[in-house]
Amino acid sequence: MIPGLMQDVPLQISSILTYAASAHPRRAIVSRQIGEPMWRYDYAGLARRAAQAAHTLVRLGVSTGDRVTTLAWNTHRHLELFYAAPGFGAVLHTANPRLSDEQLAYTINHAGSEVLLFDRNLLDQVERIAPDLKYVKTYVMLSGREAHDSGAIGALCYEDMIAQEQAAFDWPRFDENAAAFLCYTSGTTGDPKGVLYSHRAVVLHAMGAGLASAFGFTAFDVVMPCSSLYHATAWGLPFVAPICGSSLVLPGDKMDGASLHELIDGEGVTFTGGVPTIWTMYLTYLEQTGQRPTLLKRVMIGGSAVPRAMAETFKTRYGVATLQIWGMTETCPLGVIASPTPALAELGPEAMQEIIWTRQGRLQFGIELKIVAEDGTECPWDGSTPGALKVRGPWVVGRYFRHADDANDLDGWFDTGDIATIDQNGFMRITDRTKDVIKSGGEWISSIDLENVAVACPGVRVAAVFGVPHPRWDERPLLVIEAHEGQQVSKEEVMAYLAARVVKWWLPEDILFGTVPLTSTGKIDKKCLRENHKTHFTRPD
Ligand code: ADP
């Protein structure tokens, strides 16, 4: 090998900001605030205020490599900190306000942050956990002067602080492998684990995600991230949009149907994305009010499986294409995404649609995939043999923060904890998470497939399927249903609907009605359901 002779320019997040400010300075950024009026500016304005925020952090004593925590929603101030902290070499830990107080304090302590910046409606939560925070010395409320409340913790006011600073920052050049973001998994198994994204990973991920085969944004798009900024950097949208010159609309903390529709229509959103629970609310709102989105073209959905019925409703009723994405905190998060290919087009429009609606997505440049059988051999890509899904690539975790061991196997593959099939076209389908698979009489039942059928039954809003210990079959599926408001649906109706569509031994052993609990990232909380119902089939009558 001989070294290449090209410029050695590191991949740094600050370059995204400076690019957007020079190439797309007037592209709008609109943000709903927390109890303050709607905020409007552009990429030039973002660059100015991110510079002021960076000076503020430096003034507070933050230096290269130090962690800074945000506890905040999808707002412009949070976006500014996405560029301010990593811009000068600090690390932004985006804490999740939906964690329990105990887990939240755990992650902030584990991160070792000395500065905590938070949204004003999270003041109570911050005051509650403050006595347990070992390293935080400075609290900053993300608000204007009028809305500011220093609370019992003596919080400083963000707007007051940045107003004193210069609107330009000479972003330093450093190693692209330096850490930029610290994102914790939601801790469904044990304590949350920290994934430390490097500048290189974030930039490459954003470039990969911007490709036409993935998010495919143009400078005409108006992008609204409804995945949280604190959850795997809102799927990289705060970086992909400026790279592509797309406008950004930030919905604050309001994800109910009416609030989303107001922004989608009012701001001309063409592309949005979030977990399925948000879109269930949005579709219910459209159905109840008779409203329709006018400019919205695509909605990216991921984090948990997209019910086929949801994708079909979006397309057939509203002309909106669904783009399913699979990924995890450990993959920044883009892994695969379900965009069409000529090979699918050859099968005809209906067959193509069916594949797009029922697969998590296809192989993307940058992420290698493989599925592995229990004996360690690779499973064929035949679309029917399931195996443990492993991934490898420049934006996949190498080692968790403060963990001694490598997170990967000896060949550098990361075991995702998901079970999947892959077909000859590279389309991947998740059948379950390893820990959610239902083992009944020695066979596996896919909880995702069953939920997908159940949620299409008229009257059903959310369906959760999980395995419960059973005296004869090891485990049997139990189905919990949350009905649409004001609609009645009976056990017999659901059972008959399922019986016409799935094999007999997959049918749930019982069906319950009630509220389905969600995790801190808006997914069905199967751990909680399993715990609450663990004796359903074994308790003595
Ligand atoms: P947590 O593990 O805390 O839930 P993540 O958000 O990182 O946090 O979750 C990643 C997991 O979410 C994946 O391993 C997979 O099980 C699930 N997931 C993500 N996207 C999809 C999808 N489109 N379909 C099915 N499962 C998905």
C-alpha cells in the first residue's frame, strides 16, 4: 500500500453547519416552543446562534471531551446545542425525559456531565433528580427571559447567556474519530448503555441517509422530525436535512394528531418521521376530523414494526408513501430502509407495494448485514430462513461507553438482538426481538406478525402480543387490545378475524382489553406486559 495524496480534511459535524449556512442560508427552520410563540429563522440564523451557544458553554467551563447533557424536546434551542457542543469538541449527551427519575440520574451521572440544559416544562423533573446528580454544577433553562424560572436549582437563562456572546465561532479542526454524541439505549434489559457517536460516524451516517436509496431529500423538501432529538439524534435528521438543503420544522413536545396536522399543513411539510404510535394518533385524527395532509409525500416510520394496515391507509386514503426504517441506537440509527428497486418493479405494482409494506427495508451502502443460525452458520438469503441479525459498518457501535469489552464478535459483527429473514433482493424482515419471540411447543411464533394482523381488525387501535408461561406448551401468546375511542370490539370478533388469517396454533390463547403500556421511546412495553400477566395461564382458579 502507498498513502493516497488527497487533502486530509476530517469529517466533522461543524462542516455541516458551515455548509448549510453558506449554501442554503435562507432555508427556513421553524420551531414550536414550550409555552413561547412559534420560532422562525434559517440556517444562517442557526449558525449564528450555535456559535453563541458554543461560546456560552466554553464560558461555563466546558472544554474538549467534556460531556454536556440536554433534557429537551424537538426545538430550535436543542438543535443549536446539537452543533454548539460537538462543534468545539465537547460531547452532547441527549438525555431522555421519559426515563424514570432513577434511570435519568443514572445516565447523567454515567455520562459525567457538569452542565445540564433543560426545557422549562421539565423543571420539576430536574429539581427532583438534582440531589442525585453527582457532577452537574450548572443548570441552564432553555427559555427566553420572560419565560425563565431559575427554580430551586438556580438555573441560568439560555437566552440571557447567549445574548452576551459573539455570533461567530472559529470551529476548531480535530480528529474525526473524536466523540460527538452520547446516546443511551432505553435500558429494556438492565441499565441503559451509552453509545458514543464519533464525528466521523455522524457525518458518514448523514451522507448515507441522504442518498436517494434512503431518505432521498432534496432542497425542496420540508422535513419534520417527530422522532425525538434525544432518541438516536432523531434518526440523524438534524444533519441530513442541512446537508440536502431541506427546511426543518421542529414540533416541540406536541405529537398529538391536531398539533402535528397544524404543522404538516401550515408549514408545508413534505417529509416526516417517527415511531408507529405517533402515526396511529395522526391517522385517528385525520379519520375523525375528515382533514387531509396536502403537501405531505412521505412518512418514515421505524423503532418498531410498521403495521401493514397503517402503510396501506397512508397510501390509499391520503396518497402518502410509507418508508419503513429499521435501526437502533447502536447504529446511529439507520440500518435498512424500505425503498423500491427495479427488481421489485418487475414484479408489478401490487407485488412491489406488498413487499415495501411488509419489510423493514433493504441493504444500504455502509451497513453490512448477515443472519446467523444457532450453530453459528450463516443463513441463506431466501426470505424465509430466520436467523440472528448481525450488522457491521462505520456507524455501528464498537464498544459501549465505560465498558471494558468490545460490543462485537471477533470479526467485528454486532449482534442486534433481533431475529430476521433476508430475501434475494436484500430486503430484510424482522420476525421478532430475540427476547420477545414466543416459544410454543418447541416452535416459534412471531409476535410482530400476529400484532400486524390483529391491528388491521376493525375497531382495534393498538395490539400487543407476548408470550406467557403455559403449563402444557411452554409459552402461549396472549393478545392485549386497545380499541379505538368510542368503538366496541369483542373477543369473539377479533378471534374470528385472526382465525381467518393465521394458522391455528398461532392463535392467541386469550385476548384482554385495556391500555397498552409504552416504553420511554414509545414502543410497546413487552417486558411490563409479560411481568403483569406472567401467571395468566398458570394461576390456580
Ligand atoms: P431500545 O433497545 O432501547 O428499544 P432502540 O431504539 O435502539 O432502543 O431499539 C432498537 C430496536 O427497535 C431494534 O433492535 C428492533 O428490535 C426495534 N426496531 C427498530 N425499528 C424496527 C422496525 N422497523 N421493525 C421492527 N422492529 C424495529
